[in-house]
Amino acid sequence: MIMNTKYKEIIAHIRSLYPGRESIPLHEPVFAGNEKKYLLDCIDSTYVSSVGKYVDKFESMIRDYTGAGYAVATVNGTAALHIALKLAGVKAGDLVITQPLTYIATCNAIAYCGAEPVFTDIAEKSLGMSAEKLEQWLQENTVLEQTSDPDLPFRRIEKTSHRPVSACVPMHTFGHPCEIDRIAEICKTSNIALVEDSAESLGSTYKGKHTGNYGLMGVFSFNGNKTITTGGGGMIITGDESLARLAKHLTTQARTPHGWKIEHDQIGHNYRMPNLNAALGCAQIERIGDLIRSKRELAGNYAEFFRGLDIPFVTEPADSQSNYWLNSILLDNEQERDAFLQLCHDNGVLARPCWALMHNLPMFRHCLKSGLTMAESIEARLVNIPSGARL
């Protein structure tokens, strides 16, 4: 009865933040700028596919906003991650370390390369990969092996399967930066490529540096439910000019430049972002400061409210500034979580649990994993509550 009263109080508070709404979504886009203007301009130009001025402009705007050296737009975030992993050298049969609490696109992109994920536990504060657990798994389960490749003098090999560990993909969960500087150092000393899944963290920084800039490459998503959206879309950022050039080449079907000939020099992918989507993105990123300020104000409101109810609210980790893409609370157990979710949905508040842990899904159940006690505890208790910007 006490918890039910608390839950009703939470629902009433959420409704007060989004007045006049019959149904309150978890996160919806805000179109309050130049979206229609740029889309009409794009249509009038007839360049609506993967060639057009807005694609180049959007890449430039993301590059400038994140402080990256280069940015390459893609059709979605999963495609961006797939190409980033290919460019990082991930091959069929390799192992790629990631976290079990993530969206399935992270593991799907690994599988597209013919590789398999290895799951290490998350940190309680960030909900992202634990640097301590990553280092522990590498020490206990891998050995260094010398190679004849001058560019890769040694590599990590998993002891039992003798498969190479070629990359690590931490994810900045719900926009909160993980311990990315420590993870980067561990990957560097182990000769493991670091690719940041920054899909949810546009606008988030760690120790003053934007997420996505700590690894060899970082990727973002601009799906309809992200902080800014292009409808569907993604982006690869990197400080390496040659990688950026190759990313653009591979995402445009590996077509060789020529005045009129249509030729291709390797197997490529039809992964480039259409100009229509980029036009929407240009208008969206013009308002990103307002969007993130609104979302951080909302998070501050929630933090104070839940402090009064003695319910843990997930706040940004130390040394971080989070975009608070999705706001999260932690209940006592799975039964309480489900009871709260049911009451929310009965009252038009579209709260959600976090994703099912990747190692429990049938296609990844066979994959290597370490003790995942924190991820399992969080999965059973976490609820994402409405997080859309209020402009």
C-alpha cells in the first residue's frame, strides 16, 4: 500500500511536468526550429538522396560540436558501428568485448563482422562498462601473443578458444559517460581497438572531452527517440583522416571517383545518410543547446523529487556532464519494477524497463561472459521515465 501511494505520487508529478497530455511518451522529438524550411529547400533542390549540401553541412556541424577531427554520416547508428568495427580490424572469428546492458545494435554490429561479443560487467554509477571488470577479465582470460605484423607487434588471445580479442565497445548508457579514460588506457596497453558506442550520448562530456573522442572511432545515432533526430541516421567521428576517408568510401558502395564512369574497387555498403535526413539534422543541431538545457533541468527536477521519496535517481557520474537522454530510477526488485510499470501504463505514462541483458538473448547466450552481478541487479530494478525536452 505504501509503495502504491508512492507510485501514484510519481505519476502525478510526471503529469505535472507535461501538462495537458493524455499520454506521455518516454521520449519524443522536438521540431521547433528550421526543420520545415530546410526540408522544403532540400525537396526544391531535388537532391533528396545521399548527395546534397545538407549531408556535408551536417557532418561539419557534428564535427564542430563534438570537437572531432572528422565526421562521416551514415543511414543509421548501427551502420555506423558496423563500419567502425570493420575499419578497426574486427574480422570473422574475433572476440569483441562489450557490456551486457546495452541496446541490441551494439551486439548486432559485432555479429555483422562475423565476430562474437564477450560480456563484462557494468559500473554501478555510470551503468556503462566497468574499467575494473574489463581489466580483470583481460588479466584472467587472455595472454599476449607476438605477431609478425609490424603494425600490430602483439595481440590479446583468449586462453581457451585461442581467438584474438580485437576490439572493445563500451556504451555510454542513457547518455551517461562511462569510465572511458581508464578503458582507453587499458585498450591501448592491450593493443585492442577502442570503438565507442556513443549512440545515446550526443552532448555528453567526460573530463571536458565529448564522448566518442576517446577511442579510435566513436558513433552516434539520430533515431527518432534520440536527443536530436534525423528520422533515422548515424555518424562516425574520428581523429584519423585516413579512417574517415575510408569510412566515406565504404559507406558509398566503395565507388571510385570519376567524372562519368561507375566503378567500384571493393565490397562496399549502401550506408550513406540521405540529404533529406541531413536537412532535418542540421535544423535539430542548431537547437541542441536548448534541448540539453531543458533535459538537464528536467533531470534536476526529478533528482530533487525522488530524493524526497527516498527512491534512487540515476545521476551523472563524477567528472561528467550528461545529456540525460533517458532519466532512470531504481526500485527495490523486479516485482516492484513491474508493478510500477503496470500502473504507469494504466495511467498513460509510457515508462519502460531497460533492455533485456544481451547474454540472456538466444543468439548471444553461448558467448563468453564474466560475473555480471551488477548488470543483473540493475536490469531487475531500473525504470526509464519520461525524458523528452520541454521547449
